[in-house]
Amino acid sequence: MAAREKSLKDEEEKLREKALLRERNALRAKDRGDPADLAALVNAAVALPSSKNGGAKILAQTVDAGSIDILRETADRLRDKLGNGIVILASTSEDKISFVVTLPPALKEAGFHAGKIAKSLAEKIGGSGGGRELFAQGGGKRVPDLKETLKTFAHTL
């Protein structure tokens, strides 16, 4: 009986620790300026128009990110949640745009290249971009309607 009580107390303590860790991580994310609702962003993903992609989706959105590091981390988390899809996240700061492009290995095999996507998007916003097959980043000048630019760009992939 004593062993069972100890086991229950240990399990209760582990649950309490997990809850505290979740709360701490949420507070840290808020302090860093992470976009709050990743699920809403994932739901905004649309099917890629290309027939060669095997049902992949693309998520091209603007987010409020305090730094390029937060933009990268958020894009990676969204790519993992999205599964088979390309994630393009852009953030504006003063008169500049920063963006990242990430995709899973399966889409690399289907012929997509994050660096080429970044370069192409950068041309649309008067900037530069590039990178590796699975992850790239870039920047450019502020455009009048970044959301519409991203939406139009997503349909050209």
C-alpha cells in the first residue's frame, strides 16, 4: 500500500512539473514575441497548385516576430505541425521585410528547393534571398500589401 501511495505521489509530482514547464515555456514564448496561435497558421495552409507535389500544402503568412531567430523557430515548428508542406513566413520591421522558407525532405525529393523559392520571393519584394535545399531566408523592402504578395507568390509554386 505504501509503495502504491509513493507511486501516485511521484506521478502527481511529475504532472505538476509538466504543467509548470508548459506554463514557463508559454511565458517565454510570449516574452520572445512568438506568434501565439500556431494552429491557426497551420489551418491557413492551402494545397499547392502543382500536381507533382503529392498533396503537399503551402503556408505563406506574415507574422509578428521580434527577430529572425524567432521567425526561424516558428517556421520549423509550423513545418513539423504541417507535415508535408512548404512554410514561408515573413515579418516586417520598420521599412524592411525578413522572411524564411522551409520544407521537408519529401518535398525536396519532389523537386522543391527552399533556396530557389527564397530567391524568387526576394525578387518580388526588391531584395535578396537564398539558402539550402530545406531552409532559406531573405529580405527586401517593404511592399504595399505583403499578405497579398505572399498569397499570389504561393500560387505560383
